[in-house]
Amino acid sequence: MNRTEKDLIGSLNIPADAYYGIHTQRAINNFNISGVKLSHFPEFIKALAYVKWAAAESNCQLQALDKKVEESIIKACKKIVSGEYLDQFPSDMLQGGAGTSTNMNINEVIANIALEDMGYQKGEYKYCSPYDHVNLSQSTNDAYPTGLKLGILFYNEKLTKALLNLVESLKNKGKEFAHVITMGRTHLQDAIPLTLGQEFNAYAATLQKEIEYLKYNADQCLEINMGATAVGTGLNAIPGYAELCAKTLAKITGYDFYPAENFVEATSGTGAFVAYSSALKRLTTKLSKMANDLRILTSGPRCGIYEINLPPRQAGSSIMPGKVNPVIAEVVSQTCFKVMGNDLTVMMASEAGQLQLNVMEPVITYSILESQNLLTNVIDCFRTNCIDGITANEEHCKSLVMNSIGIVTALNPYIGYNNSTSIAKEALETGESVYNLVLKKNVLSKEELDKILNPENMVGTK
């Protein structure tokens, strides 16, 4: 069963039970590109519904929208916010038209849900129109980027929660490994000792900074251009609507939205998106570096560093029996590479906007929301399948430290740089330990040497 709808292109058959309309159907026909539908990002759909809710409430308060129509529109928005009708958003995330297909998808679904609430049939748009009622005082060019900004804020909450959990896990490992002495390395060469706990606490500290940085950049999304309409001049928006709509959106979402100072700039500008995407990229550089560190530290088990054990997750080879690979750390880095690529896409799409509108916003939307989802998922995976199960090879760590040349640095304040250099050189040439050479040369007594090389004395400020 189908119903027929018309637009300026002509007539088109639409499934009778579909809540979307002709514009969405044309998007389905035109943009079979990524295979990733709008429904893949439910928080974005929820955000768009909130935008339409705020618009309807504001228009009604300004006496531009009938109260009965407003009530039905808001009921429809609330249902979408609660997660209903997710299957009614089949538009491809990659689309031409600066997001018009997405804006009309939400408009049509809201209108048809509202029509049923009012006792009418789907498609009887003279009673509640996707254009004249749901899209009143709006354009795609203000509603779509505002929806994206709210969507970014929603997904940032999930990402932040995942990061907080990972930071907590790293801190727990910091406590667990606080007593495990190991060798620090610079330039991939032996440096001076520290504890494994200090390493993991450093990982926790650096990710804590990223939580703060993500929030700082996400907060740039609080400036919105609702009421700017097509190019920022506010044509067809009711006087007072812009301020009221921002205030209403803040009220119903809990975020402190405010109108942009210059709507023409805000309509074409994508600076907030570039900044937030860059913050995601900054996070990935740290996550991938951490994953690489863990792969190095677990290398072996017989012919590598092998200071820690990552929990085994699957057999590592189709040809080498007994091999177990650090697959979780590997997938973390691969995910980070994908997010870095998405950031490049956001940058190029932002630069490609012309004059009073950036028509490339759909790929900006797809890239940022995908990056947020990917990072949230991989961080949870990293924490539960890797970090929480790491164990330390404590005795091996200690033996590496005591047999290293690096401990000679701890002797500098007691025997001088020249003596330390001479001992280090001889140790390298002969294979003799620093410890034995110091005793042989009577540079220090055994009691003095043991005190200086006590692990607790080598990992802090003395």
C-alpha cells in the first residue's frame, strides 16, 4: 500500500505506513552513498526533535502557531526524543543540499505523527505542514547546525563518561603497581628508574586533561543561530523568535544555549565544529600513543621487554601455535587513525564552504558523530578488555632495572659525572653490572651503594 505526495518535481509514491514524506523519499532515491542512515545516530535525531520542539513552543508563544497544532507537534517531538520512530529516519548521512534532506526528514515525521494525534491521516498537510508549521521561522541553515551542536553535546556526554571510567581504571592500576620498580626509557634507550604505577598514573593524568579540553570545545556549540533562517538576515522569522527559541531550547535540554552575536557569520561559520573535531584528534594522539606503549611493554614473551601482561583475548596466528597478540591495543590505534582522518575531512569541508552557507555540513556531521561513537566504543573496549586485566611481571621488571646501565645516573650526586661515565662505559664494554663495578673500584661501600640504589630512593625527588 502506498500514498502519493507531490512537490515541485512532481508526484511520488510513498509507503502508506511511512511517517516520512516525499522529500525524504527523494533523498532515499538520490543518496545511496554511505549506507549509514540517519537512524544510526539516535542522539542526533533526538537533538533535532528538541530543536523542533523549541521552535514550535516559541512560535506559539509569539502567536504565530495555533495552540492545538503546537501541542501535537510537541507531543510528536517528545515521542521522538524518547526513542520512538527511529526507523523513520532512512536518509543517508552523506547527502547534497546542506542537510535539507535531514531537516525535512524530521519535519515530515513530526508532521505526520502530529496529524495522527489530531485525528487526521498521514499526508493531510493542510492541518499540520512540514513546511508551514513544523519548519515555521526556520531554515535548514539554522535548524540543522543547531541540531548538530546539540547532538555533539549529547554524544560528548557519553564520550566523557567512557573517558572518566578509563581514567579511574588507570588510577587503579597506578595504585596496584605503585611498588613495581621498572626502567624508564627515552629514545627507546634505558634512562632512569620509575615505578610502573607512575607510568599508569601519568596515563590517567593525561586523559583527565582531555576530558576538560573536550568540554571546553563542546561548550562552543552553545552559541546557535536559530532565527537566522537562510543566510543570517532572519527573513521569515518572527521578531523576538531568535532570543526566545534559544531560551526555550536551553530550558528543555538543560544546556545554556544563547543566540550568536552575528547571524550571518554564524550561518556560514563552522568554527565550533572544527575546534571540537580537533579536540577529538588530540585525544586520539594520546590514546594511540598509550596503546603503542602497552604493546612495547608487553612485547615478547621471551624476546622482548615483557614487563607487563595484557589479558589474552584470542589466538594470535593461523600458522604460529601458542602466539597471542595485543589485539585490543591494535584496534585502539586503528580507531584513532580513522578519527584522525575524519578530522581532516571536517577541516577540508569547513574550508569548502562558499559565501553565506557551508553546504558541506552533512559530511562534517557524519564525521564528528562517527568519531564520537567510535571513540566511546573503543575506549570502553580498551578499559574492559585490556586495562582492567593488565598484570605486571614484577621480578622481571626489577631485574631489568638492576642490570641496566641507567642506574648509574642515580650515582651522579655521589661519585660525580666523570666517574659515572667511566663506569657506564666499562659496563657497556665488558657486560659487567654497574653495581659490581662500583664495588670493585671501591668508589662506594656496599652499604652506601645499596642505600642509593634502593628502588624507593630512585623514583622520587631526593
